[in-house]
Amino acid sequence: MEDFEWTLHRAVKAENGSALAKRMGVNESRLLDCANPNRENHRMSLELFGQVLTHLPEEGRRLVLGALLNEFGYALVEKQAVLAKDLTTALLHMSAEVADVTRSVTDALEDGHVSQHEKQLIKRELVGARDSLATLEAAIKAA
């Protein structure tokens, strides 16, 4: 966790800890103490960590989250922007994806038992449905 703690500390310092504390509406000393790994009481609450992330610029947020995930063997992958389609196409695609979810659940319930394989299939279909809803939302905003 040392790399993550130091990355968080550097990000807070890069944003001028005093100015960052003012933007966050928290006590400057508390923020700097919590973010400094050399301090005895450098433990940061999850709420304060969330506030720091909210007020950091994109690059700082990416570095801090990347360091945290790296501690556990994961990598940060940026979410792909949803491309807006025309509203009619987006609606039809969303309807088809929801129908796929309905079909998967109906097939799974046919024998009265939902197997692990069927659960995975339903989850996969749900991901497609969620993505199609996001596309529909983007199309509505663009309309």
C-alpha cells in the first residue's frame, strides 16, 4: 500500500493541498495529515478519499486509482465513451437486447432450475442490455 499512499500524497500536494482542501470544504490540516504517509495519523476515511478523487483533475485521479488497483493486481481501464446513434436505431437495438435478456431468463426457468452456465449467460445478456440503454440515453441527449 506504500506506493498507493505516496501516489495519493503526491496528487494532493500537486493540487496545492490548501487549495484542494478549500475546494473540498474540509480542514486543510486534516487533509494534509491524512494524505501524508509520514504522519502517524495518516489514515484517510473512505468519504474523504472519495472527496479527494472528486476534486482531483483527471490525470491525478487516474494516477491515484491506478496505484490503488495495482496494489491488488488489477489495472485501470478507461471506460469507452458511448457513441450516440439516431434515436430510432438506439431504441430498436435496446428492445432487441432486452428481448435477449427475457429469452435467456425464460429458457433458464423452463426446467425449474437455473444452472451456473445459465446465470453466466443471463449476466452476459444483461451487460448488453445495459450498454444499449446507455446508447439510447446518449441518443436522447443528442436528439
